[in-house]
Amino acid sequence: MPEERNIKHLPLSYEGRLTRRSLNKIDLVVIHCTELPDLEAAREYGEHIHHTTTRTGNSGHYYIDRNGSIESWVDPQRIAHHTRGYNERSIGIELVNNGRWPDWFRSDKQVLTDPYPPEQLAALVWLLGELRPRLGNLHWIAGHEQLDKEKVSASNASSRLVFRKRDPGPMFPWQQVLSSVTLVPFPEQAEAQ
Ligand SMILES: [Zn+2]
């Protein structure tokens, strides 16, 4: 029997202002982590207006808490801002995880150590299984760090460079997730930007 789960749709206040798209434009899912301690902090960040012309912010489509509960903040029919250069074709899934919080850009705090609990990973695999038949062209899966390799000055030493994005990071069990889904890792040559 299929696992019983549900997705709470809690749209961001600006969801209606995000650009519409046809679901067949989506061929990629990008895995993120929030780099924040909890879902509440992630929501606060997601609601923040970053793009003043469109009055929209940055967020994924789905958020998965550590206990495996799933929330939908942006409908897949809207383009969310989560991965520069890949938004139009992708779905963003955010896993609640500390990442480098609260020292994202400190050169001496670039090691990600917060584990992804089994409940959270099971919910991710379930969600990917749900999305696949709904989004007929969905084929690829990638981590945000793979698609954005920009470096920025470290917050503690401007002469040092650190990665702008490191999520979902080395704690994310790619082998385990890939063995449970039918999506294919995004090709390496496509990384060059
Ligand atoms: Zn990310």
C-alpha cells in the first residue's frame, strides 16, 4: 500500500505575482537545504521581498521539515527564485538543515555537519515519487551547489573566497536518494556556466 502523506499548501504572500509557466517546462529538480535552524526562520526568509520590481522573494516550491512534514509554498505552475539560471525549468525542494548557519560565509566555518534525519529523507523520496508522474518531463536531479559555483569574499577575511552556495552539502546521502528514485543526476558538462 502506498505511504500516506500529505502536503500542506501554505502559499507565500507573493505567490500570485510569480511568473506562470506550463508544467511541461519542468525537467529538473534542485535539492537545497535552508541553512537555517527551523522552518519558521525559513518562512521568514522566504516571505522577504528581495526583488523590488516584481515584489517577490527567494524560495523553493516545497519545504521538508526534519520530522518529514511537507509544505508547499509555491505552486509548481509558478517560477520560484531558488537557483540562478535554472528557475524556469526547475522545481526547488528545500530541506530544513542548519548548513553553515549562522556563519554562512566565514572561511573557518565551511564544514557542514548537520545530518539529514531518516524521516526527512523518506519524505523527500516520497515527494519525488509524487512529482514524477505529475510533471511529465521531469528527468534530472541536482544539488544547488552543483549549479551555482560562484565564490564570494569571506565575511571574516575579504581576501579569502568561500562558496556562495554549498547546499545540500556533503551530509546529503546522494547514493541513498538516487537509488530510491527514477530521476537522473544532472550531467556534469552542463555545470559550466
Ligand atoms: Zn539552495
